[in-house]
Amino acid sequence: MKLYPGMEEEYEKRHNQLWPEMKDMIHEHGGKNYSIFLDRETLTLFGYIEIEDAALWQAGADTKINRKWWDFMADIMETNPDNSPVSVDLQMVFHLE
């Protein structure tokens, strides 16, 4: 995902005030241990989340609260026509447990 220039503080502020119903949706759809990192040089965001089930997690994208969140965030980051964040899946090249 990628922020628009100058939106770093606003992005962090909005996530520090994440709506309780958005937190509930994330947990109800199997998400936990969620972190988002910012590369300040490129304004690229890297998200990491552990999920219980890929299909359950994907279903969360179609919830009313998630669509509302996308609309809320659309003015500060690159989005698709439906206001979902433009994102690219990263290829894992190393893992150690």
C-alpha cells in the first residue's frame, strides 16, 4: 500500500484511533497480531497479519464496516476504484520458526 505525500501523521493518527467495530471485524474474521510498517522514504506501507483461514479473512473485505474504513482512508492513500487500498502481495523469500 502507499500513502500520499504528507499523510504519514494522519495515517498513524487514524490507526491509533481505530474504530472498535473495525477491531471486532478483524478479530471476527480471524485476524490477529496485525502490524503495519511505513518506509518513510517511499511512503510504502507493509502490512503483516496472522490469519486463521484465508477465505474467512477475505470475507471481511465485503463487510459494511470494512467498506466504510476504506472510504475513510481513501483521501490519504492510493486506492482502487472501490476505495480498497492499492496493494501488492509480497513473495516470501525466507522464513524461520
